[in-house]
Amino acid sequence: MACRMLVGIGKLPLGRLLDDFKLMAQNNNERHEHSDDPGHIQGDGWGIVTGRSGEFECYKNAVPCWRDPKFADLYKLDLDFIMLHARKASPGMAVKYEFTHPFEEDGWYFCHNGTIYDFTAKETSDAQQLFALLLKNAQHRKDITEAIRTTARSLKEYSALNFILFKPDRLYVLNMRGKRGEQTPHYFTMKYVQADDYVVISSERLQSCGKEWREMQNATLLTLTIPDGGIQIRDISSGNALGKDLSPAKLFSTRVTIHH
């Protein structure tokens, strides 16, 4: 897959974020290695997790976001959490609802960007198999950071393992490019911006969030705690912390209700 995704928490500039996400999906936002390819659009399905005051809902559809009437309805909402994914299917993978991100299991939401060649099963996508492996490792280790590290180390052939993994009290974003992604490093680099009252992490810089974007280094894991919004980034190989940013005071309440 060569997908685009973002997650935002706090007092979000929602309408402008949605505009930017649509531009990303249509390959009309930030310049990268695929910018001049008119066929490189993320139109093989889209999905969203919306949140307000700790209540979350998921919607997805195997059509381009700009052709789905549901996308226009999002502009009317008042949200303090949003997780968006636009899919470009890996070669040989079907375009259908079952393969559309985000995926949900055991209270976790997950979306991914990249193609993983270690997985060979065709009845499920590489992203679904990555998610399942992550959850399996998490059950054995109880420490999600260690589970992510173990999962990443076990895989050898991929363009990128970039993913967003979310539960109502915590968020993890992995930026990990493999040898097969070395020709497109900018495309497979996650970026983030932290304002006084919101945080956005995205496949691309977004005009709606200003110019203070930072790039994640390769093979790093960003952890964001909720509701305080504190960010920490670690080297996925060593586990060493690379830095901790100042925390917005409060992004949203801790009351949680999941709607399926």
C-alpha cells in the first residue's frame, strides 16, 4: 500500500484538516517522490475514527473519500479526535470494505501505510496481518511499546511499517521505512505538529496546521498520552527516548465510550 493517514487530538481546525486530507488522498498536497505521477492517488477506500469527549465511532467505505457523501457530513461535526486513512491498495490486493482502514479489535484502532512482503496470505491484507501480529505480541508482553519493537524486528521485507495505533487513553505512531522504501524516503516519513491546544501527526505537512512541522526520524515510535497530550519519541531499536515535548494542558476528557 501507498496510503495517506493522519490523527489529530484537541481543538482541531476540522474543516481545514478535512480539506487537506482530501488533497493528500488526491496527491495534490505536499510534494514527494510520487507527486508527478498522475495515477498515484489514494482512492481505494477511506475510513475515519471520530471522537468527542471520549466517545468514539468508526466509519469506512471502499470508495474515494471525495466521492462519499459521508465525507461532506464531517464538516458539520464538533470533534476533539480524528483519525483518517485513504488507501491505495497493494498490488494484487482487492479493493473492498474488509481491507479498508481503520481496523478495530479489542478496543484498539489501527491504520497502516506501506507494503509488507513478509506476509503471504491473500485472504487478509498485509495491514490486517500486521495488526494481528501486534496484538498477539501485546498479549504475550503486556507492554505495547515492547510488542511494537518485537513486531518490527520480526519483519524483514517491506517498504514501510508506518502505522497509527490508538486506544482511548494512548496513541502510538511508528515511522519505520524498510529497504524497499529507500527510494521514496519523503513519502514514507511521518510528520507532526504540536500547538497550544492540539496535536496532529500526518503522512504529510498540512497547511491548516501552520509551518512548525517536525519530521519523525526513521525507526522511531511516537507515543502520545491522553488527555494531557504529552509526546515522547523513542528509538524503536534501542528503546532510548529521543526527547519529550511540552504538553498541552488537556486535550479531551477521559470518559470513554466505544461505538461499533
